[in-house]
Amino acid sequence: MTYSSERLQRSWRSRLGGVRVRSALAAAGIVAAAVGLAGLALVYTAETTLTGNIDAAASQRAGQVVAAIKAGDPTRLAQTLRTSAGDQTIVQIINPAGEVVASSAVLAGQRPITAMRPAAGASQWEQRLLSPDSEDPFRIVATGVETDSSARVVVVAQSVSPVNESIEVITRWVIVAMPLLALVVGLATYVFVGRSLRPVEAIRRRVATITGRDLDARVPVPSARDEVAALAETMNEMLDRLQAAADTQRRFVADASHELRSPLTTLQVGLDLLAGSADTSRPQIQRMQAETERLSRLVADLLLLARVDEYGLTLRRNDVDLDDLAYAHRDRIHEQHPQLRINAEIEPVRVPGDVHQLDRAIRNLCDNAARHARHEINLTVRADGGTAHVIVADDGPGIDPADRERVFDRFTRLDDSRARTDGGAGLGLPITREIVNSHGGSVVAETFADSGVALHIRLPLDPDKAPGTGIAVEEPCGS
């Protein structure tokens, strides 16, 4: 399975598991269950009511026949036995011997339709088919009657075909209406929940764009005073607290760095004076000067990062010759570390940018390589299509692939020999990334010669692809 298909499946799973879909499915399921139960109740009620009406009609006809028999009126009896148009009621009169003495015309010459023989004044009920070929059963009531001459049993049968037809129509409508109603309710719920979640989506999109540099941004608060508005207000309050904490931290770092610059300058001047005195230990003075210079660079880097975090970084754009910067740092590293072999493959490459910032970025990479290299450093500058490449590699201990992104974080400590115990403060690479990103480029750590590491800067040659951001800052010297 390809990566794109896996992403597509995850996307569909996330959509199917969304609030809108779950709400729509839940509403449709509830409506379908409710309509189904209501349909069953309706069918049962209708069947019971219609069957009761048939029983009432059959009982009424039986009473009419019994009254005619007791009155001894042949004409009246004949009228009760007659079946009118559309009437599905049939009648038989049976003597004690089980013979049909009178019946409706449709039953002329047929045997008794039931074996029930109730006593005089009693009635019995049953439902059955009148013949094996018939499809609709009949509700049959048998009533016993006593006359002056002999006993009789009046049998009245009422077809339940109207009941079955009505129940079939009701069932069909319930089966058709249930999914349609569930679908309509589900779609309506999906639409309405989507409209209700629009403020939540707006909040999500806004939060996704908030970074540590724009904590002053706030999420939109809906006009409706509901749970979503309460969520938005709570998130804005949280952003207020985060912004206040970040501002406090930045002010502390900036103020501390600024306040440390003056005493460090005094220390440096004092050490320079001591270095010129004949009665002092020159190695100790040189060691103290190196540590003071290192501390000065650390303070300057902290001050720069604090200002960049607060204001961003604006570039003073000019044409910058990367090859000139690379040659200058090659010579500097060669002079400071004569024991290292420096291999340079430098082509003329010009990019738009801030020469001071790009010089700082290349300096940081070269200093980092010089600290970790065992025998050699490779410095490469070239152009490829619309991209300029600056690669500084060393044959020192490499960086584990899991740490190649983390190494650009501030004050990062690694478990191998590329730790800060070798003189690094953990700020050079983060500053380099800030500078390169502000030029629209990127910097990554790659493998060099199977064991070392190569820090690779990519910068666009097109000025339109390297927009600067933020406010220009006055950068401290000495870093």
C-alpha cells in the first residue's frame, strides 16, 4: 500500500469519525429506531382495531339472525341471510343434526363451515380458511338459539381481507417512510452540526497559525453566547497567559544579557592590561581571556536571539558573494587551526541577502566544524539551478539521525562527543537556522564520509523567493 493511499484511508477514517458524521449517524439511527417502533405499534393497533370492527359487525349480524329466528318471520329471516353488494358477510343456520337449514346464497348446498356447536344463548369464535383454495381467512362466530320447535346454531363469517389489505398498506408506508425520514434527519443534522461547528473550525485554523513569535494573536469569539464562545474566550485567556510568560522570559534574557555586557567589557580590558604586565602568568591570563571572550559571545548570542524572538529579523539586502565569505573563513580557520586540512571547492555564487548575517551563518558552521574535526574540513560553495549551496563538513564524530533536527534547538545537549563540553554553547546552529530561514532558505545536517557530518545551507538565487520578515535589529558584536 502506498503512502498516498494510506493517507487517503486515514483521511476517510477521520471523516467517518468526525463529530458531524457521528451526530448525523446517531440522529438517523435514533429516528429509524423510533419510526420502526412507532410503525410496529401502528400496525398492531390498526390490526387490533380493524379486527375488533369485524367482530362487532359479525356479532351484530348474528344478533339480527337470532332475532329473526325467534320472531318466526320467514321474510325477515330471508333479508338477514341476503348478502348485499360489497358485503363479505355470510350466514348459515344449522339444526341439531348438523344440517344446514338456511344460508346465504354463496353457501347454498355447502356443508357447515364450522364445527362449533354452542349452547343456547352462548357464542364461540374462531378464525379459519373456509376452503383449502381460499387465501383470506374468515372470522366466524357461532351463536346458539332455542326456538319453540327445536334448537338452532347461527353461524356468521366475516372476511378479514379488508384488514389484511389495510395492514399491508400501512406496513408498506412504514417501510418506505422509515429510511427516507432517517435520511432526511441525518442530512439535516449533518448540515446543522456543520454550521454549528464553523466557529470551532475557525478557532482551529487560527490556533494552527499561532507560533511562539505571534502570541499576540487571538482566536475569533462567536457572537452567540454558547459553549463554543466560552471555549474561544478560555483559549484567548490561555494565550494571554502564554504571551505574558513569554514576554517576561524574553525581557529577562534581554535585560540580563544587556547588563552583563558592561562588566564583561571591563573584565576584558582588565585582562588586557594584566597581559602587558611582566609579573603576571601569561598562560593563566590567556586562559582567562579565552573564557571571557567565550562568555561575551554567549551573552551576545542570547541578546540577539531575545531580540529576534521579540521583533523578528529584517535583512539589509544587497548582493552577497558567498565565495568571498567562504574564502575568508577558510583562511581564518586555517590560521586558527593549522593542524587541520581544509579542502575547498568554491565556485562564484552571488545571492541577495544581508552580508553580515550570512557571514555570521557561515562563521558558525565553520567554527562548529573546527571544534569537532579530527583531521580535515571540507568547504563547498556552488550553485545548482535556482539554489545556492554552502556545505561545511568535518570528519569528526557524526550526529545520530534521530538528533539531526534536534541539534538546531537552543542549548541542545547530545550524548556523544558533540556535547557542549568542547566549548560550544549550543546557540551557533540555532542562530544559523534563524538567519537562513529569514533568507528563505534551509539548513540541514547530513552524513559525511560515513562517519562525519555535513551542514548544508540552501539559499534561493531569486530575490523574490527570499522575503525578509520582522523588524531590523542592531546586532551585538563579538558573536
